[in-house]
Amino acid sequence: MLQIRTVIADALRIEEEVNSFLKYCANYGKMVKKITPNGFMEREQGQSLLVMVIEYEEKNDCGYEKDED
């Protein structure tokens, strides 16, 4: 099943935040399908925030395990 994760951070931290989620996916058997920049969020004070959308799914998402004979 396809799942979506939205990562929001300022320009100085967005790469670190995305890489952190990619490590999570690698450690927990999730396969990243697509990473898409999705715009900016303005703040009253400070830098704008970048928005990234990450599409991912379980590596073995068939719902059952095959019996070995």
C-alpha cells in the first residue's frame, strides 16, 4: 500500500530531515517510490519552510507469506 510522508523544514535542515526519513525507510523495510518538492510555507518571522512529499511502501506488501515445501 502506498503511503505518503510530508517533510517540512527550513532550507538549512531540509536535506537532513529527508535523509533521516530515508534511513528510517531503509531500517524498517520500506521502499521509497518518489520524492517531490511541494512548495514553500511562509512564516511571519524567519525563513520560509520547504515542503517535500515522500511516497513509500512496504517492500513485501503482499499480505501473506508463501509456504515453502
